[in-house]
Amino acid sequence: MNKILKIKKVNILKVAFIMATIYGILSAVIFLIIGLIGVIQGEPLTLLLALLMPFVYAFGGFIGGLLMGWLYNLVSKWQGGIEVEVEEIEKFSE
């Protein structure tokens, strides 16, 4: 049986930490590739910057997550929140 549930409010700190983690992981992958390319081309400073940038991006993701969580909670009071459809399933044990 499908149910419609509504996300009325989010935990702002949880959103911030999740966004920081996502931004940190994605930027680590991207900047490590860029750093390795820089080392191959003879620019060792590129690797140092590539190692620091995930922390900068994670911090930016945290601040962005705080802002977006706060804005979501504010706007959801007017709009009623995001509705999601969920389905209950049986979990089979092995």
C-alpha cells in the first residue's frame, strides 16, 4: 500500500553535515585527479592545492547546507513541505 508522506521540517545541522560530506568527497575525487595531472606536468604545488581544496569545499557545503536547511524550513511553512510517495515492502531474511 502506497502512502504519501510530507517532509515538513529538516534538521538543519544534519543537512549541513550531509552537504559537507558530499562536497568533500566529490571535490576530493576531482581535485586529486587534477593534482595528479599537475604533478605529471611538473607542477607539484597543484597537488598541495588539490589536497586542501576538499576541506574548503566541505566547509562551503556545510555553510550552504545550513542556509538551505533554514530556507527549506522557512518556505515549507508556506508551501506545506515536499510530498513523497513511499511503499511498504516486506524484507526477506536470508
